[in-house]
Amino acid sequence: MALVSFDIFEYIHDSRQAHGLRAQDYTRYRRFCAHHLRTVRKAAKLPQGSTAGFSKLNVTSENASSTLHVEVQLLQAERAWAYAMDLRELHSRTEEPRQRQHVVQRLKAAVKAAHTLAAIAPGFCDARTALAAAAYWLQMQSQLRFELQQWEAALDSAALARVITDRLAQAGSSHFALAHAMLEALDPIVRLAAYQMRVSGAQHATPAAIAVQWYDSNMKGAEDRVSATIPEYADISAALDKLSAPTGENVAFANELHWRGGTVSFASQELAAQVDRAQGLLKAASSDNSDSLDEMVAAYRKVGKTARRCHAESAVAAQKSQTAALDALLSAYAAVQLYSVCVLSAIDVTQLFNEAQSIAHTCGATANSADALLGWLAGPCAGSPLSDDKNAPRQPGLAQVVVCYDKIRQRLTALQRSVTEMEAKLLPAVRREIRTQQIADEAVAAEAYYTCLRNYYSALLHASPACAQYVDSLALLDIVVTENVPHATALTAQLAKRDLPPSEATDTEPWLRNLAPSPDKIAQASEAAEMALPVVRGLCVGASENTKAWVHSPASRLNLVANTLGKSASVPQRVPHLVDFTADFAVVPIKPLFYDLAAPAIDFDMSAINAQADKQGTSKLGSIIGSLWGSR
């Protein structure tokens, strides 16, 4: 018979939040448990009432075989617990002793149902479900012992419940944060019980730290004492020993993400399934199939959304308990978010790059010689031409190419910000594992490369007949050759010098290769810009003329090509830098205080002022003006 797997923490959390406990309505939750218990018993063929009468049917080790039997025990325990909490609120208002006795009786019923589940779970459930059942039973028992003012037993149960929950997270519990959220109810019990037991340092420690300290110092090696209150302590300890213990930052979880030569482990099985599906779509997707691309993008967005949700849930749990497992879990979910952002950025960059190259090829702006480039500039495909039909839609031209490269640069800038934000959430071990600094450096180098291409195609657009801004085109090409290409080359060389394992771009080709430009690509961009420089210099000759003979007369192109070396005095050899601002300037109101602050720094020409004052003379009008504004 296959072992049953059941997420107890998720089941209880969802039931409580959906049926009254969000508003602390224990009566509504108790009614839900009673009604749903009858439904589950009927499905499990364990009804306790019929037209013939009442017959008690309990879940035992002999008949327990499915998740329905786990639900029966959980609902019985939750029904009794909800009734006890409802009576406790009533007792806080009336303070009647009979009501407190009723609270204790209902808690004992909850502990009995939970203990039955913990006892029979190892026989038909897997190890994680059995340990989760034990943790749930210990939570109930801790509340009962606290109500009976048995402080040592309450602290034993609460400490062991927290230790089990931490170990389950390392073993791959999919709702680790939910389990820790349920442990919040034990925090007052741990604190008060530790005070009653005079635990050293309990006043300034968190409940999680108190529980771990008590387990390490008072429960390990004291099996005889603990077994008096927790009969299954030996079996639980043996099950815990089979799970890996945390060691600092290197906490291992069941699910793993292999990325950039490193491994990131996390707990959520739901997230692991989504990552596997997204990676499979990434490897199988083709840039020519739009449907597969949309499906892949949607899959990675879902991965990022789930990772953010898991990170938020773990952050809430981390506020209550500071443990190595929680810190590692937060860092792992942040790494998965970064992975999703990087892949989505690579896909966007690749799509925009392919679109830009397709438009440039359609326009014919891929000439590989000076004569061909000059012919393209004079041809009808330069710029953004219109067809003969005036009603036909405008065809994409070089302006769209420039826009595509601007979008690529914006996407890479956003990626750099995301890397910086996520890096602050990662543990140092995770940063070294996935090499986050190299991700940022690769994005900077890619942005420098695409800046080269953007300025190059912008120069061609300025030199096209539609614009005829040859000096601006020459300035942009000069920036490409003297600044953009050397900057991109230097950044790429720095990446090549590092003794780091290669990125896993081969597994996700052709998506991630565009985030790490090679020196060959930069050399091609430099060669194209250097080839275009003399051509545009030749077009600058006589640029003030209203008409261009070379556009209408192909025979005159040779004369322009002959001047490409810049021998003519009218051809500018180097022009001032022209900067394209991506954002509009904002209007800022003038404040007079700025003039008052700037006045002492102004160097006035006093000799000219004195000379003007002498010309004014000593007339009556001059005397009046001098008395008002001051004389020399």
C-alpha cells in the first residue's frame, strides 16, 4: 500500500482562515468543523448515526488508509479546540469556575484526537506527514498543559513542536511559513512558562530562541524525564535524526534550482513544479513560434509571482522566529525571484533585438561596404518611407530600430536595479553560488554594446534623405567609435579576465546569449561605424545646399566618395558631442533665494561701474538717484 501524503499545516490554515478565524469567530469555525466532519465521515464510510441508531466508529490503525481518515481526526481535534477557545472568551468575561473546567475538558478532547492521529500516522502516512501530525499534537498538548499550569510540560511540548516544524522546513515542507504562523499561538505560552521555570536569558530572548535553548539544554539527553509527558518522544527523536540538521547558511531543502553553475534549495513543492515546467518550455521554445513564447513568458511570470508570495509568507514567519532555516528560505525565494527576472529580461531583449535586426534588414541598412552604404543612403529604403499608395500603412524604418534599442537599454537598466534590490536579500553564500555581481556586470556590458548599436542606427537615420542631418550623424558615429566601442570592449574584457565558470547559456539558447555580448559582436559594430564615418564626412560637403545632386544623379556619388578622407576644408574632422536625452525637461520655478546665495560669488567689474557713476554727474536728478541707490 502506498503511503499517504497530506499537508496538515495547509489544511488547517486554509480551514481556519476561510471559516471564521480571520475574524476570531470560533463559533462559526466550530459549526463548520462539525458539518464538514459528517461529510468526511460519510465519504470515508465511517458514519456514526443512521435510522437504526447510533454506532460509534473511530479511526484506528487497522482501518486508516487514506487522507479522509487524516481529515476525520483533524476535524475532531479542531472542533474541540474551537469550542475550548470559544469557552475561554466567555470565561474571560464571566470568570465562572465551571466554564474553565469545560475549557479543560474540550482541550483534553482535542489533545486525544490529535494524539490518535500522531500515533497511527506512521503506519499509513509518509515521514513528513507523520512528523507534522506529531507537531500538531504537541501544539494542542502545550495549550492544555498551560491551561493546567504545568509549566515544564507546556514548555517541553512547545519547544519540541517548534523543532519539528523547523526540521520539516528543511525536509521540504511546502507551507513552512504557514506552520510557523500557527506556532504564533504558542509564543505567549513559551514566554510565560519560561518565566515560571526561571529560564536564564528568557526576558530578552524571542520565543523561538527560548524554545530552541530549552530543547538543546533540557530535553536532549533527558529522555526519561521528557517521556513522562511526551510518551512518543523517543520515536519522534529518531525520526528527527533522519532529517538533515541546519548548519549556518548551508541549509539544504528538498527542492533545488540549478542556475549559473550554482544550486539554490528551497522548500515549496509548488514553486519547484512551476520552475521545472518553465525550464522545459524555455528549452523547447522557438523564437519563431509566438504561442510558445507567450506560454513561456506566462510560466516565468507565474514562477516570479509564486516566489514573491512564498518570500512574503516566510518573511512573516521570520518576524516571529529568527532561525537559520528561515533566513536560508528567505534568501532562496529571493534567488528564485531574481532567476525569473533575469530570464524574462533575456527574453525581452532577444525579442527586441530580433525585431530591430529584422527591420534593419528590411530597410537594407546592413551594407558591408562604403559604396553600398552610400547607395543605401541615396535609395528609397532609407529612413521610414511611404509606399506609392497614400492610404497604405507606414512601413517600419530606422526610427523603429532606434526605439527597439532604446527599449533594450531601458530593460537592462531595470535589470540592474532588480539585481541590486535582490542582492540585498541574499545570504553571502547564495551570492557566491549564483554570482550575482557577475549578473550585474554582464547587464552593464550588454547595455554598453546595445548603446553602440543604438547610436549607429541613429546616425544612419540622421544621414537618411528624410532627415539630412549629416553633422549630427557624424557626431553620433564619432561617439560610437571614440567612446561607446572602447567602453563596451573594456567591460567585456573585464568579464573575460575573471576566473569564473561559464554561465549556463547553452541550456537556454538563444535567450540568454544576448545578455553577454562577445568581443566579436563589438568588433562588428566598431567596423560598421568606422566604415560609415568617411561616407558621412563626404555627405557633409556642401551640406548647406537646398538640393543634393547625389540623390538624383548617381554619377555624382563618386565625387563625394573621393572626399571621404576629409581633405576638403568644409568637412568637419571632429564635431562637438550631441546628447539625446531620454526624458523631457521639467519646469522648475525660480526662487529668489537662489539669487541671494549666488550674489557673493559674482565677480562685478567695479571699474566699469565707477566709470558709469562718474558720467552720471552731480545734477539734481543724479543726486536723487544717488541718495536712493547709494553714491560711489
